[in-house]
Amino acid sequence: MSAEPDPDLQLEIAYILLIDVVGYSKLLVNEQIELMQELNRIVRGAECFRAAEGAGKLIRVPTGDGMALLFFRSPEQPVQCAAEISQALKEHRHIQVRMGIHSGPVKQVTDVNDRLNVAGAGFNVAQRVLDCGDAGHILLSQHLADDLAQYRYWQPSLHDLGAWEVKHGLRLNLVNLYKEGLGNPAIPAKLKRGPRWKKGGTPVRPVRPLRRVKFALVAALLLAALAVTGSILIFFHRTSSTPGAGAGISVPEKSIAILPFDNLSDDKQNAYFTDGVQDEILTDLARVADLRVISRTSVMQYRSSATRNLRQIAKELGVAHILEGTVQRFGNQVRVSAQLIDARTDTHVWAERYDRDLADVYVGSARIRTLRSGQGFNDARR
């Protein structure tokens, strides 16, 4: 008979950034105190840090000669925070740090001082990732890098270091995050002298962004996003370009804000795929010269559907139309629902649901390139 699950072992997936000061133990005590105070100020000043803390979605844990920051919204958060901190440290050359990033299960616990702490496999693996780096390195586990590779901005900066054997015989696939002005492109010294899991050199190559299952999911969402884009363009193609009558405010008729889509899937880790749908629609629409499209940065503040007042949002952004929607995955099915709203009158222009079967979207790379090139929504415009 199997053992009953422990009701107190409530794990949650965290996106973990570990920061460690290099050469900390060699400093005098007063130098250690001053350095940590300065580093704390820099970290607290990072925009991503403040946003997560303000939303109540951040756990901070001191680690002696560094700190752990646990985010819970997307795999991009710890990486963006690492980039901001790294940029700020350029003005503080005497502070040398290394960073390790991983996502995995953790549990919040109380330490001997009755303060919040964390434990779990996710935290342990993040520590192994950090331990492999030198000053300036931003190392990622392959697990988190696979998720981050879905973001066009980060994918070119991910470089595979291969599989390595670390503490306790753990096999760890490492990825080095670097580009011009960010990170350390050198092979970590520990990896040069440590045992590789597979024999060979230490090639540095771009991370492949998609595995087979993820490729199917991304392709399905891409197809649905293009269908949404096509419907919007058909609507605006038939719409007069003259300003419409609204609540006493004249705004361009051909103007739209694409709000963040809501993730209705049971697996909350699919949230970044949901963000991808919004990204695809926004990017495609932004190519249309006579259509005013609000930037992603401006609309992200309206992520929470519980606080959305469409008329107020449209007024603040200066648009006539709002697109909102949801993404849901159940089994091998993906459903994207979208609705276009005339925010001036708070009425639906159209609403549609797009169902895609993952088994039917294992399309070739040429087809995906055609979709991404914009041929799909160009056809819709015609």
C-alpha cells in the first residue's frame, strides 16, 4: 500500500536567482559589511525586483555571502533581474559576483530565527548551478534555459556548455547567458578541470529553443495568434479611418491595445506560452502602418483581469479598441479565446474561439518561417 502524501509538503514552482560575491571570505569584516550593504541597495533598486516585490510575488533569502531571490510569475523574471543588477554593477567594479538561475519545486519554511526561508530540490539545484560559475558568469540550468528560449529577446544569448557531473554525482546541463555588455563568455574554470558527463571538448553552441512537445504547443498557439490577427485586420480594413464618437474624447478609430491574455491552464508554468500569444499578435499588428498599436510595456500593467476597467484603460492609453483573451491547454488541445471590444461604448465588436490539436501541428520549419514572416496576416489583409 502506498504511503499517504504529506499534506504539509506543499511545494510550488519558483524561478530562482542566486547571487554570490566572489572573494567575499578574503575581505576584512568591515569590508564585508560595507560591500553587502552596497549590493543590497543595488539589488533593491532593480526595476524587476521592485515590480515583483510590489506584487507580493518575491521571496528574499540571505545566504551569507550573497542572496537568493525567488520569483513566481515567469522564467524571464530572474534573468531580467540578473541583467539589471549586472548592468548596475558596472559602476561598482569592486563588487564581483556570479549568478545561477534555475526553476524547480520549493517550500517555504521558517528558520531558527523564525524568519522565512526556503528548501527543496529547486533551491538545491540552483546552488549547484551557481557553484560552477566564476566572476561575471550568469549560468542557467538547461531546464530554465529551455523555457527562456521561447523569448526572442533572450534566445540568441543562450550558449550551451554541455552536461557536467557536479556535487553528489548530479548530472547537470548548464547554459551560459551572455551577449555584448552582459555576462562572461569564458568557460568557467571549474568546468575546464571537472569531469564532463560525456567525453569530448567543451563546445559552446546556441541553445535549441524547442523540444518536440514544446514545438507543437508553440506552433498551435502561433497558428491561433495568426488567426486572431487576421480577424482584427479584416475588421480594421472595413473600418473608416475617421475618429469615432466616444465619451467626449477623440481618439483614432484605427487604434488598439492588446492586453495580456489570461492563462486558464491547470499548469501555471504555461503562463509564458500565454504571453507568447499576446507577443505574436502585438508584433504582427505593429507592422501595419495605419494602425496605432500600444506597446507591450505600456499594457503589461493591466495584466490582472480582476482590476480591468476597459473604458478607463482605453482612456489612459488613448485607443478606441481593446483586445483581451484567454489561453487554455487541456491534454493535446489548445484553446485561444479572444474578444475585440469598442472601449468607447463598451460593446463587443467580435468574439471568437480557436481550437488547435497538438497532434495536427507538427509542421515543418519552412511552414513556421512562412507564418513568422507575416504571410498569414498579409493574406488576411487582402
